[in-house]
Amino acid sequence: MSWLSLAIWTPIVFGLVILPLGRDSQASLARWLALAGSVLGFLVTLPLYTGFQAGTAQMQFVEKASWIERFNIYYHLGVDGISLWFVLLTAFITIIVVIAGWEVIQKKVNQYMAAFLILSGLMIGVFAALDGLLFYVFFEATLIPMYLIIGVWGGPNRIYAAFKFFLYTLMGSLLTLVAFVYLYWRSGGSFDIQTWHQLPLPLPVQTLLFFAMFAAFAVKVPMWPVHTWLPDVHVEAPTGGSAVLAAIMLKLGAYGFLRFSMPIAPDAAHEWAWLMITFSLVAVIYVGLVALVQQDMKKLVAYSSVAHMGFVTLGFFLFNDLGVAGGLVQMVSHGFVSAAMFLGIGVLYDRVHSREIAAYGGVVNTMPRFAAFALLFSMANCGLPGTAGFVGEWMVILGAVQFNFWIGLGAATALILGASYTLWMYKRVYLGATGNDHVRQLKDINARECLMLALLAAAILGMGLYPKPFTDVMDASVTHFLQHVATSKLN
């Protein structure tokens, strides 16, 4: 059974079916079809996990068919322990986003739902592609639905934010395309990623390739100092757009480092690891301090995302087991936690139409059920033990201490900063006396919102209390990856 193709094309086909349903009378049908498509899209990813063999680093569920024969380009798919969880995470978050937009989106419902379903399939394609050009096509195609999601359903400055998002991410990717074309020529006419991994390359060439790919992947993560597009985009994007952007799209860049930059140019990766570690620590510490002074809840969580993704890139460039595995676990956990944080802000925004912290106060008095969920998500964002937010960060800190005590100490400050900005926001929004009449009139979450938040809460607690299924899947692939990047490719 072609499970990976089903995972990619099921949501895309449902999205294309929903697109023509443009009349207001068909909005309900569009919603139910979107829910069916997202649930079915998630169900077809489950055999990938149940049938996955954890003890091997080989690509599994491989599919290969000729695509553009003249240039030796293939429709080539497969997953290993590094990519598997991101396929499942993408499909899971898509269900949540469809539920989140159920009542909130009233105009162009069919286009909104179709954009998210098509985006879901394209992102799964990025994680599954084993052909360089196929990866690039999926990677760039994800920009189109997200550009429309921001530009059509976003806030007052949505056009500016959509252009900024598109230009930042597209410009970096063009250099990566140049790198891919060079690798195609150097390998004798192959776009096969695993062939590229074996190519011997001199250090100057590796350095140029490393930074050409860095241009695309660092912007997508985003790493400091190319992170400035993210807060603007998050503030203007609709709630579902922010959730998918933080939970999945940022991971495409971090995944690119593991699949391309480091295995193709391992000597350059070691040579420039100090720079990557420096950028990551600046993101963890400086951007954490920037988050402390934010007055807009979405901006605060956006800067928090940059700081948390700093942990991911820090872990990767430590070149040890705990660091790389911790970075991967952090990517998955951040997917759950950041989606929960943005959707929680969306629940308040739908009622009060303000993201300013000062517009709230004492929300716990009128929305006790919601405040309980928000407390759990805030604790996970701080990295509280027992939640998903703790596992990856703790592994990366241990890996950093193993690498260098002072780098580990610098990384550990993120736990203090994370607790400071997250709990301070929680205190000002939820605790104390009721802030104003808007807050007095708030109604607690309904069944739809409760379902959406409960699914995320279960994922956050499940991963926090029992991370073994996540780490077991990754172990063999992480070990193989580290062995590969430890071997020089200089010729």
C-alpha cells in the first residue's frame, strides 16, 4: 500500500473538491468535507507508525516512480526515524485547525478550508521527499496556500505581512535551488538525496553549499538574525494560520538542516558549528528578553517560538546524541505547545477582538475551564516537567553541558526566561480581579473549543509523561546521522 502517497494526496484531493463549493449555502458542506478530509488524512498516516521498524536507519515505505525522465527526476518518497513524527504531527494539527475555524470563519469558508488541506499535503510531501527537486517543489509550493491564508483572512496589515513572508522565504530558497543544481551536475545527473549524501566535496565547495542552503533553512526556522518576519506574520495571520506556521512550517527549515546541510556538507557544518551555536544562543537568550517586553499576546508567543526553535538548532550543531535527539523531540513538542498557545489566544480574540494583554485581566473569573487549559499550555511553554515542553529542552541542555558547560548554562537560562514571560502574561490576562466589562461578559469555551484544546492537552501531557515512543523511533536514525556527519567528505 502506498501509505505516503495517500498521506500527501488525501488532504490535497479533499481540498480541491472543496474549492468549487463557493456559495454561502454550501459553507456547511465545505466544513464537514474538510473535517472528513483532515481525519482521513490523519488515519492514513497511522500505518506509517504501526508498521515502522524502529531498530533500523533505512528509509521505509519507499515509493519510486519516474517523473521527469529526461532529467532523471523521480517521484521518490520515504521516511526514517527523523521524518516520521513530522508526517503524523502535520496530519494531527490539520484536524485541530479545521475544528478551530469551524464557526470563526464565515467568509470564503471553502477557500479557507481548502487552503489548509492542500497546505497539509504539501508539508507532508516536504518531509517524505527523497528526490531533491521533488523536495524543492513541495517546499516552495507550501508558500502559496500560506500566503493566501495570511493575505485573505489576516488582520489589518495582512497584505504587508503576506508579502514579507513570501519575499523572505522565497529569496533564501533561490540560493538553495542553485546549490541543488550544482549537486545535480556534480553527481553526474542525479537529484537523489541519498546519492548527494555520499558525494566527496572539497571544503570551499562544502562551505558555499552549506551557506546557500542555510539561506533557505535559517529563514524558515527562523534563526536570529533573519527572524524579523515572523512576529509581523503571526500578528496578522488568522489563528489557524499562526498555529500551522508555528507548529509545522518552522520545522521545515530545521528538517532541511538534518536532511541536506549537515549530511551533504559535514566538514563545513563542523567548521561553522560555532557560528550556528552562537546564533542559537542569541535566539534563546536575547529573543527571550525581547519576549518579556511585548504587550501583544501573539507577538509574545511569536518571539517565544524563535527562542524555542533556537534550542532545536543548538541541539543539532552540538553533534552528540542528546543534542540531536533533543532537537528533534523539541520540534515535535513545540508543534503541540505553540499550536495550543496560538489557538488559546484565538479563543480570547474571537470574543474581545483584542490581542493586547492590557485589554484583559481576571479571565479566570468568567472562563474557569478555559483558564485551566491556558495554565497547562503556559506551563508547557515554560518547560515544566511532565509536559511535552520539558523533554526536548532538557535533552538539549544535557547535550550542551556534555559539549561545553558554559554553553549548557547559557541554554538553561531559557527555562528562566520562558517561565518569566509566559507566567507574567498568564498573571496579567487570567488572574486577579475582573479587568473590565468586556471580560465580565465573556462566556466559557463551548464544546467545539473544548474538544480542540483537549486534544492538544492530551498530546502535551502524553508526550511529557511518556516520551519513549518518540525517542525510540528516532534512535537508530540519529545514531546513523551522527556517524555520517562525523566522517569527512574532503577529496
